[in-house]
Amino acid sequence: MKQNSSLGEAMAGTQQKSVNSRRQILFASMIGTTIEFFDFYIYATAAVLVFPRLFFPASDPSSSTLASLATFGIAFIARPIGSALFGHFGDRIGRKRTLVLALLTMGLATFMIGVLPTYRSIGIASPLILALCRFGQGIGLGGEWGGAVLLAAENAPPKKRALYGIFPQLGAPIGFLISGTTFLLLSRWLTEEQFFNFGWRLPFLASAVLVILGLYVRLTIAETPVFQASIERGETVAVPMSTVFRRYLGPLVASVFVCLATFVLFYLMTVFALSWGTSVLHYSRSSFLLIQLLGVLVFALTIPISSVLAEHGRRRVMFVVTALIAVFGLVLAPLFTAGIVGTTAMLCIGLALMGFTWGPLGTLVSELFPTPIRYTGSSLALSFAGILGASLAPYIATWLAKTYGLQYVGYYLTGSAILTFLGLLAIKETKDKDLTASLS
């Protein structure tokens, strides 16, 4: 009842002429992350299929692929910077305006990749500019994801935060489906020469249209009532990041570990699997993308199921799924090398587990921090987890597989699940937490 009262007072006290409808909230939180993840994934796909050939020419294809995957990791290094930058403004001037700026940053960086000359045209400047654009993508995503989760959670009715929280999370599989489908169609409609001459650029250029749509939707929403109430109580802090590190370092570190297995699992099932499947196991580009798209459909279906379960307890769901991820790591290699049926099973099982852990993750992390620092705290947690669990995951997995064998990639995943288990032990259940509570 306390939360209902606080939200009601906030909404009554604001000077805004309109209040967000449920449809506005859910669509605005999902459309932005869909666009952000679409932009992110088209880079991930191109980093495996295109960039080694056009931006990192070398006599050894493996060296080119590793160099390309290294630029993939640059975005994760940039994400904490984006989290600190956008988190600062998101906690001081509001969620809405900050989310608009984050989307613009990501969109501009992605469009620039689409018009970037290749190594043959401008030499070493080409991969350097590509790395800079990738850095810009990371800055934008560092400010987008955490804010989108808050947009949903801070507008959600009591006992429905995990359910509302699935909508920004659904942006991940939807963005991947659009990205993967786009590359699949281009691969089938264009010749090899046409694809490498201009076809690969089309998804990057098309992202501009999606960004315009996302901006329109974001500009029509009002500020969240939870944040508005915090502002009216005068709870704004001068430097949110400083407060996070001084007073909430424990929850920050714990939440990084809570996210770790999720990030490792996802980028093994997408970037590493695509690279290894097409280069070592000799699947065609189009056939492997098709298998991945099937897995992503399973990913999308399990997100709502996990969020419904998480309304009865976030940690309980995460504990069970993390244990299953640890077991899955032990069978990853045998499945991946068991032909097309085994590969399909591996991707579907892995991405199903991903959906079960991904659904409640954003809501859980956001609930660990109070309103005046929630944007900064949750964004930093997701970004640091991205560095540890995603930025180098494809690179590390490729090195492990080539040096020690594919089974060590599975051990890598199991090890990350153990660390996530420890992170879950370090936090308390958050499902009944009052989001309007002041700084402790």
C-alpha cells in the first residue's frame, strides 16, 4: 500500500498533462532496446562474416577473425563510460530525455559503419575508424539498456515489475531476429560478390529508419512517476556514480557476478557459435543463420515464462537456471560436434536457458539500487558484466577451442555459472522491495 500511495502522490503532483498508458510504457521500453540490439547484432554478425575480409586483410584467415572479434569487444569496454555518462543524466534530469540521447548515439555510430570505406580504399584508417564507431555503439548501449528497464519497472503496478520488465528484455531476441533474418535474406538474394561489395552495408544504413521510429515513440512518453516522486522529495545526488561506489559497492559487485553467466552464454551461442560453425564445422552462412534464428525463437518464448515465475521470487528462478547452465556447459562440445541435429539442439537448449535467465535479470538488477542512483547503478552493473562476460567471450572461446579443444569452451561456461551462483548468494530477494524507498 505504501508504494501505491507514493506513486499516486507523485502522479498527482506532477505538472505533466498526460500519464503514460500501459501500451506506451511497454512499447517505448521495448522499441528502444530492439533497435539497440539490432544495431549491436548486425555488428556481431558482420564481425564474423564480413569484417575479417574487408577491414582486416591478412594471409591467415584465423588472424583476421581474431582481430575482428577484438573490435567486437571494444563496445563492452565503452559501455561503462556510457553507463556513467547517461546514468548521471538519467538520475539527475530524467529517464526520458536520457534514453533519447542514448538512442541517437547508438544510431549515429551504426549508420557511420554503413558508409565506412574498406581497407582497400583508405588503408589502416579503415579498421581504426571502425573501432571508433564500435566504441560509439558501446557508449550508446551503456546508457540504453538500464534506462529502458527502469522505464518499465518504475511504471509497473505492484507485483508486476518482473512482468513489465520482460518488454525491454524482449528487445534482445526481436533485434536478433530482425538482424539474423536480414543477413539471411541478403545471403540468399545477392551473389557473394554483391554481398561483400554493398549488401552487408544495407542493415547498417536501414538502422536509421528504425532509430527515427524509436525517437518518435520515446518523445511521446512522460517521465516515470517513481523518478518524479524522488525529484519532488529533493533526493537528487550530485554525482550518482560516486554514491554508487561509496555506498552501494557491495550490490554493484554482486550484481556484476549475477549477470556473468547470462552474458557468457549468450555470446557463446551467437558470435562464437556462428564463427566456429561456419569456419571450422563448415556450415554454410545461410544454413547456420537459419539454425540460430530457430534458437532465438526459443529464446523469445522462454522470456515471458521466466518473468511470470520470477514474480514469485527472482533469486529462486535464477538459482535453478544457473545450475542448469553449469550442467549445459559440460555437454556443449558433444552436442556442437554431433552434426546438424546436435548443433540445433545445442543452440535451442542454450538459448532457452538464456531466455529463462534473461527475463528477470534486468528487473532484479534495477531493484538492488534506490531511485536517485538506480539508472547509474544498474547500468554500471550490466556494463561491467558485459566486459567480464561478453566482450572477450568469443575471443576466449575461440582461443580455448583452438588450443585445448572445444570441451574447454564448455568448461568456461560452467565456470562462469559458478561465479553467478556466488553472486546470487550475496544478494537478498528483491520482489517485495519498495522502489520509492530513499537512499539508505
